[in-house]
Amino acid sequence: MCYTDETMPTASEQRHPPAEQPAYRIERVLRVLHSLDYHYAQPARDVVTCLRLTPPAEHGGQHLRGDSFKIAPLPTLSERQTDPFGNGVLELHHEKVWAHLTMVAELEVATQAVYSSDGRVLPVPIPPPLGEQEEDIAVFRQPTPLTEPDGDLEAIASEMAAQVPLARDPGGLAFALCRRVFHEMHYATGHTTVRTTGAEAWAGKRGVCQDYAHVFLALCRLAGLPARYVSGFLPGEGAMHAWAEVCLPAGPDNNGQEEAGGWVALDPTHDRWVNERYVAVAFGRDYADIAPTSGTFVGVGPGHLSHRSRVVVEQTVRTPLL
């Protein structure tokens, strides 16, 4: 089942909100517990496991307060690295695993979002990092194997861009594309895999959060909006969640007010701007760039992975801003 946040109504009729004075801010402290268990049919050796489960230290209104990992059996070697997209990677090496490799990640994250007086979240763009060049953002304009569009997606992007021109309202266009994906796709498990492309999911009009994200990414890029895949956590999901961030240019909004450019996050699975209940972990061009777990081993027979997530809201503070 898809989780619906009662504190944030879905925005089926909401366009990109004009610049306005925030009425209140909600701050939360979230504790994430994510457990994984690899089961090997036969003892495995030279096991290398890469985990992308640690959020960035800072990301907009999100702040990592602490993280810890429990691994059994203990690894022979563990290293923290950074991938080409700036995501933290924990690489584990085991000389031998007899049957199970169990990992538990525990995160504590502080988040915040601002809202209008009528309860709409007001997305605050996250500026690109200092020193980031246009070519760094350009990689999020290009299709990937999982977001390669077909004729149907091209037609949808052209139709939506005609209704909400990019030059006039890039945020409105991003939200219109998000809304279109939400209304035409049907959430269903068991029909797609991590190898299903956005075009294939769109043709079947069903899938899970990563499929919604891949369709949305394909449409944004066709419409001229750089967009990146985001993996993370959301209370009530029971597993990791996926959404997207779109890079909006700086410029005047619908009221002629100057708006700052930067990355804004939308969730096509739930038809809304991302709020303070989301924990962003990793960012890439599509799922293949930032799979939460990956690795290799030497052994007989395939390995099997099971996982589950639990997100607890430990603290909530609402602060009036008017």
C-alpha cells in the first residue's frame, strides 16, 4: 500500500506555488532502521558488498545526526568511499560467509519543511554545490538505459510542455509531469523488476516507486528539465522509497517575483512535493547508479536478499513563521 501523509494533502490540483511568505515550519527527528539478510545456498568466499545507505551530512533542510552499522559476521575489511555522484558507499569484504550475511543500518536524521497558511508545502530549492559546472548538471539531462524514452513518452512530454511552457513556469511543468505520472500509473508489486525501463512501465501503466521515478525522469529530461533519481526512506513504506529531484533555473515566478534556482524534490508515487517526512540517501541518473546494495562473491548457486525498513518519527516541532 502507498503511504499517505495526513499532514500533507496530495496536490492533484496544485500547480507550482508562487513565491509567498511561509506560515509555519515543521521540524522532525526521524530514526531509520534498515535490515538486510543475504542467504547463500552454499558457503561463499571473497564476498564484497557495497552499501549506499548513509545520507549526506547536509541536504537542504535535512541533517544527518548519526549513523551506525551492525554486520554479522564481522567483515575482514570495511572502507568508506564516495561514488562519482558524491554518495557515501560502505564497502565490506568477507573472506568467507557460511550461510547468512546480516546487516543493520540505523540512522538518525533531522528534517524540516515550510508550509503555506493553507497547508501546502513550499519547496525550497537546494542550490547546486559551489564549483559545480553546467556539465555536472548536464548528465541529468541525458537518457539512460532505464530512462530511455519511446514514442509514447515523447508525445506526453510534448503535450505537457505545450500546456505549461518551460520558459514560463519550469516548476509548474515539473509538477504537471509528476501529476500526469501519478494519475496514469497504477501502483502494483510483482509486475516489474529493477531492470524494467520507464518506457516498459509506462506501457503497462503499473509498477512500484522506482518505476514511477523512471517514468518521471524520462518525461522531465524530454521536456528540458535536468532530473535525478533519489533513493531514501519514508514512514509507512516498509522498504526503501524512490522519488526524483528536478533542477529549476533561477528566474521570475508567475507573479514576477525573482525565484532562486536549484533542486526541488517531487514524489510521483504520491503526487506531491517532498516534505519533512522523507529521508534522502543517494542521488544518481537512475536506480542502476545508486542501488542500495550491490556486490560480488565466489560460490555455487545464487544468493537471496531479504530486507525491511522501519522509520519512526521521534520528535515533531511546529513553529509559526508569521
